[in-house]
Amino acid sequence: MLAKELLILNFEEVRRRSIKVWKGINEDLLFWKPDADAMSCIEMVRHVLEGENIYHHIVLHKGDVGNFESPLKSNPFLTVEDELKQAQPYRERFLQMVHRFSAKDLDEIYITRKELGQRRKLGDYLLRIAYHEAVHAGQLLNYLRTAKVSRPKIWD
């Protein structure tokens, strides 16, 4: 399997498991959060979906965020299904972008985030995008545990 194929597989697996977690959130818990400073469940779902779109922009601009604003930002929070539906076109564009990268691109293109002091090879940066989503899936599982509700089984 090529590096690009592994990256795509990782993105798809992380999202598949995230969706299991997201769909496991009862509607009455969508706006629940463990404390006043935390994101609510639905805010975290949006954060992940917006994050992927922002990361897409960052990759296209080799690290420059510029004045990018997420097109999902002003949408009202409704349901997980609605969030997924609204984000789907951006997800497809993101994965299409990843499909276009060559092995050489993954090793030779650098993403430089000066404001964060980061300089990473593209392949490394793409893995970090999936990691960001996976971390938030774990946080939401902990939210569900804290709320004392059943958690979906993601280890299939």
C-alpha cells in the first residue's frame, strides 16, 4: 500500500469511528458540556468538521491561514446529521486534494505555520489532521462517560 493510500485509509477510519461516536450522542446531550469552559458535544463535532476545512486551506496555502473563515461558522447548531450533511462537500474536496498528492509531494512539500513555530513535511502534517479528529473523538467518549450514558463501541 502506498503512503497516500494509507493516509486516505486513516482519514476514512478516523471519520468512520468519529461518526459512530457522534451518532451515539443522545439529542438531549447535544448541548451538554462537562464545565462552563468546555465545548458542548455539538460544538466539538462542528469544531472537528470546521477544523478539517481550515486544515485543507492551510495545506493549499502551505501554512498560511490568512483571513480564512470557515463557511460552517455561521450555521445554526441543529443535529449531528445536519452537521455531517453541511460539511460533506468540504470533506470530499479535502480527500480529493489528498488523492492528488504524490509520494514526492508528501516528503518534499513543507507546511510552515510561522505563528505556531511549526514546520512539517506534508505527510506528517496530514497525519496530524487525522490525529486532531481522533483526540476529539476520545474527548467526546469521555463526555459520554461523564454524563453517565452508554458509549458506542468504536473498536470493531
